[in-house]
Amino acid sequence: MAEIQPVRAWRYNPELNQQIDRYVSPLFDVVSAKQREQLYQNPLNSIHLSVPRGDDAAGEALRRLTEWEQTGVLEQDALAGIYVYYQYFRLPGSHHEYCRKGFMCHIRAYDWQERVVLRHENTLPTAVNDRAELLARTQFQTSATHGLYRDEDFELERYCDEAIQDPLCQTEEDYQGARDVLAVIQDAAVIQRFQAVLSQRQVILADGHHRYEGSLAYRQARLAANPQATGHEAWNYHLMYLTNAAADDLRILPTHRLLLELPGNLTDAELLARLEPYFTIRPLDDAFSMPEIIAGKPWAFGLYLGGQPYKLRLRPEVHEQLAWNTTPEVKALDLTVLHYFVLERALGIVGPDAQRQWTGITYVRNFPECLQRVDSGEARAAFITNEVTMDEVERVCQSGAVMPPKSTFFYPKTLGGLLFTSIRDDEPVPYAPFTAGL
């Protein structure tokens, strides 16, 4: 199954590393434009490598990377290792502290059809091309994607727990309120145990589909130009943060659907009339009760429309009308039901492709924000959803299908800037691929 490799990471020099909060950056699509602009104002922030700006953005990233290496802003660790990465966090309204445990390493960039790395989302070609161009110009992995493997025995966590006692760096509190801690394992025997465990596992891609496909595109281009390649060159690999799907501290938060407009200028009453053949509709007294009322109930949603909250639940007998050409695992999802019976049947936005391109919908994770934007008139309606479960993610991935857009929000998000990795031609692969019997 999955081949992983330790890496000789590039990291901020020891002086800068002591103030790592100033140089880490979040994923581009989870912060506001104002927050991004603040990051760009710091000339040494990692966002300049991960999401460069300018007419020649990839060229600008290469120029800055070269400067940082030559002036010692970034330094490469002397030994290869598996980099342990823990995130300590709390969920809104709870005092319980979670700890998501994982580690960063290189994984071979497997084509989807190899069924080693599994996806659950579609990608946009333009975004994939941008990531591939950045990789081709810099030959530098600037932010790890997030992958999931399943190990009910939790064998690797004990090595990670030991390593995290001696951290390389840690944030005080990142933009999402999490505390991020980085450590390293450089013991060859332990690293081989990591390789052995992953060699028996598939990996589900949780976050970073565009960056992963960028690595695939770059690898394919290099293979086409180097037919004599051995397959062990550094550019065959991709930087990934791996966490155990069996862990309780792996959290997926819901992403609600906000309708900025109603097609054909439908009135509120007309929308309810169009929903009624498919859903039982019950008015509620308190809008803030919607998440609690729908919690754990399949095919149940909150609807906030014209200042009035409702509970919607699909009439079970109509589910068989769901006519999209997809797997039973996808048809069973709440969000598939929502997209088919609300967006297609009630609103006339026909088919997943049309729905992805429709500008009348946006995706919002913050529940109170949904209510506020409807009350202010910025949006016409909000559909409140339950979170997707890890079991559902695994079932869909194993079925070979993909979910509706913005189905999962794995929380917290990983940070960029804790480390970088090189896939340059002169970068050696530290260890031979693991084989049974080592």
C-alpha cells in the first residue's frame, strides 16, 4: 500500500523559530482577505511561498525562496526524520481540550487509479495547474496536505507521544485558537515501524486535493521527460500530514449552505411550497435550536427563511427518486439529499456541475453568521446541516465516488510554515522503500 519516506526538512532558523507564530500561515481558503493581507505584510511569512502574489507568482516564490536559503532565513535539518505534529484545541462552547495527533513525511504521489490514496472531492483544473506550476518552478513543498490512515491498534501514537515531549517549536495560539506543536523522530528503527504500518494501509485525502493533484501533474511531467527514471527520485513524493482515522480527536465540522438568491425571484411561500412534496416542514420557535433539533437525524436540516426557522426532514418514500448516477454510499449522504431535492428539484439547478458553478450559493461554517446574513438581507435562506461522519467519508472513498462540494471541514486546519521539503533533483531519498522482512 502506501510508501512513506522521512524528510530532511527546511525550517526557519533557530532565532526565527522561537517566534514561529509570526511566520506560520493558514490554508488560503479558510481565512478572510483581511487576514491574508496582514500575513503578506510580513516579508518573512510563509504565505509568500505557499500562495505567492504577482504577475509571475511562481517566479516570485522562487526568488524569495532562493533569497531565504542564501541569507539563512531557512535552514535544512542535518538528519532525515518523521516530523510529529500535534494540535491542541477546543470546540466552541466546550471546555474539553482535544489533541489531534499526526506526523508529516513524504508519501509517494500515487495516481488515483492505483487506489492507494483515495479522494472524496473533485478539483478545479485551473487551481491544480497553479499548484503544479508553483511546484515545477520552486521544487519545494510548502504546505502539507492532510491524509488519514486507519490503525485500531494505535501503534504509532506511542512513538509520537514520546517525541512530542521534546518539541522543536510550538505556537502560542494560531488563528483558529489551536496550539500547534512540532517534534521529530530520527531513530532509524522507529522510522521503519512507521513505514511498515503505512505499507499495509490506504490513505484517504482529507484536505488538499488541489495540492496533491499538483504533485501528481508535476510527477507525470517529470516521468514523461525522464523515461529512464528509477521511481525513487525526490519528485516522486508529496508532503503529507497523516493522522489516524480511528482517533476520537479527529473532528469534522458541518458546512452550511447559504442561498444568496432564489432562482426566478421565488417568494418565501413559493420556496416552501416547492419543498413540501419532498420534506416534512415544521416551524420552530427558536432559530438557535436548529442544530440541536436536527443533530443525529438522517436527512434532517434546519431552514432559516424570512426570519422564521424550520425543521426539514426528507419524506423517506421519496429518497428512491434520487436519480443521480452515483453510488449508494453517496446517495445516502445528507448533503446529497440536500443538493438533489432542494437545489435540483425545488430550485431547478440541475446536476452537480451546474450546482458547482451556480453563484447563488455559498458555503458557511459559522452557524450564527448564517442567521445574521439572512436577517441583514444579504442572503435569502440558510440551510443548516449536520456534520459528515468519518465512517461516511471512508464508505464514500471506498466506493470510488466523490461527495458534494464542501462536504467536509476537518478541524483544526493544519498550518503552513512549520516546515518545508525539497524535491529537487539533487535531493536524495533518505531510505529505501519499505519491504516486508526488513
